[in-house]
Amino acid sequence: VRNSSKYLTECHSTFLEFLGRNTLETYVLQFHLFMNHSVQHIPIIIPGSGADGSNLLRLLNMMLCGSVFVAIAVQARKITVSTQTTVVEVVELMLKKVRGQPLVEMTEEVPDEEMKPMVIDTSVPEPKTIS
């Protein structure tokens, strides 16, 4: 259906994109966060929402657990991306050092007219004479 027209090819679902960006973290975290009772039950946060609780409490508990789970997965993704970026930068710096390249690159040259020396007046004013 998506490839049936040019318009649909250029469209995407923001919700599905959001879920797709966080799938690795949700996959890994499900084992760490839901490791109770052999992963057959979700945690009970709301009292009375167990297997013998009311359907409304069970639904609310499931929604709360799911929301917390997705929020933790999003935070874990941010940490993963930050760590990956930092490691890549450190490795690039190490490779530059091994190759003898400068560690800091000048991005652009500043024209000479912008590099005027700063003039600071250090002269001491003459004392005023009272007549």
C-alpha cells in the first residue's frame, strides 16, 4: 500500500518511527525490567491489579508499566547514542595522534582586519592642580 503512489511513498508514521528508533533498547530492557516470575507476568505497581484484581486496575497497571518502560527505553537510547558518539570521537583522536596529525583542526581563517590588537589605556592621568 505504501508504494502505491508517490504521495504515500513520501509519508511516514511518526509513531512507528519513534518505536523503530527505540526497538533495540526495548528488546534489551524487557529482560532486565520484567524479570519476575519467569517473565510471565508484568510487575504490579497498583495494589489490587494482580491476576485476581479488577480489569480496570489491571489495565491501568499495564498502561503505567508500559509508559515507564518506554520512558526508560527512550532514556537508554539517548545514553547509547551519547556513548557511541563519545567513543567514536575518542577513537578518531587516538588515530590522529598515532598518525601524527594535529588533534585540533582550524575550521576557518580569520581575516587580518578582524584580528586587530586590543588597545588598553594604561596611562595614569595627571593629577589636577587646584589654584
